[in-house]
Amino acid sequence: MAVTRFRHWPKGLATSGYSLATLTPWIQSSPANRNVIWVDSTSTATADGSFERPYTTLAAAVGDPDVVTNESPIIVCKSSHAETLTAAVTKATTTGVTIIGLGTGTSRPTFTVGGAVYGIDTTAAGSSWRFYNLRFASSTAAASARIRIRGNGCLVKDCDFTFGTSDTANPVGVSIESSFNRLEGCTFTASGDATTRPGSAVAFGGSTFGNYLKDCTFDGGTYGWNGNALTIGLTDLDWAIENITLKNGSLVANDQASYGWIAGVNSTGVVDISLRV
């Protein structure tokens, strides 16, 4: 049976492998009613979001009429998809969108932010968005965060973020401006120079609650960060950090020392975890 757009996907998405062979049986056999929309920048077919006729941009896929709340749409970016974002990818008031990248290493879908914009913005009403196995390269202009999370209950898992000399915003990786969100298995790497270093990789945006980081790695590279790799503000409450790795001058600044939990921090290079009140 050819793979096309299916309105069926199994409950309980497994994320090991991120291969078409792994995902296809779930697409074909699920009793759940979920739209599946495909993206591939190399496609030359007239796009309709199917496997054979994928959209060439993430914005087009998010704008598909099947990306609607209560149907938990899934957008699958094919391996080696490459895209420059010059405006934020967003869809106001839509909840439960899942974006999955196929492939491994540098063959994962790669997004480059090419302006002073956010890469992907969930909006305040965009709760429960999921991001799996995406790669974000160093920006080509003074960019804002790659992913801006403003809706509650979002997940960023197994994604890779690299920052260069244009990435001076704070933060440049993930801006968490809402509550009960989770970052898991992600890598954040600075690759600036002696005079221009990237801003914070991740920051809680103030007045957030219950955010959780697990199994993430922050690597400052040769020159480190322009500040802290991870910033937690004074009004960010009941956060938790578990099993993170800090390398080469990757600092965690926590201004809310009375309302957080840290366990299992592995560090190499010059590292500090500061609890400031």
C-alpha cells in the first residue's frame, strides 16, 4: 500500500528511529482520527500535503486547512528537508500540532532563521504542540528564538540547536513563556567567535510554572555564551531540571532559588550553577 496522507495514526507516538519504515505502520493502522501532512523542500510536484505531493515549506503545511484544533494534526518533514525561515511559522488558536523530522544527524530536517524573527511561534492559544527530531542551524541574520513557546503543555524532544555570530538575542534557542512545558534530549551548541558570542540557549520568560528540562546538553564551544546557557527568572516557579550536561562555560542562572529542583547535573570545562536571590 502506498504511503499517502492518512487520517489515522496510533495513540501513543513512539519516537525511536524517526524513520519512514518506523512511522508507516502507525500511519496505516491507527484508529485515531489524525491528519498527516508531509513536507519536503526537494519536491517539484504540485503540492497538496500528501506523501507524493508534499508541501515545500513548513509554513505551507501549518497553513493547511486540515491543521485544526481537536484533530491533533501531524506534520512530517522528510529527511534532508532544508528551509530558511524569514517569518515566524505560526497558526493562531490551533492546539495539538505535532511536527516530526525524519532522518538522523545532519540529514534531519534543517531550519535556518534568516531574519530578526522567531522561527516557530505557538502563540498563546497554541497549547500542546510537539516538536521531534528537528535541526536548527546557525542563523544568517540577527534572529530571535528558534522556537517560541507561548501555549501551555508543549514538548520539544530530540532536537538540535547550533548558534553562531548572528545569534545574539536572549534567548536564541527556545523561549519558554508559558507553563507545564518540557524539553527533553535536546542539544544546544555555541559556535561564536572571540568578540561575538550567542545569547542564552534557553530562557523561561517570566511568570511561568512547572516547566521541565531533562537529558539536555549545553555546550559553550570555544568561546562560550554571552551570559548564561539557561536562564530562569525571578517569577518562574516550580521548574525542574534533571540529568543535564553543561560544557565549556555553560552557566545556569536561577533567580528563583526557592522554587525549583535540580538533579543529576554533569559538567565539563568551566561550569557554574548559580542560585541567586
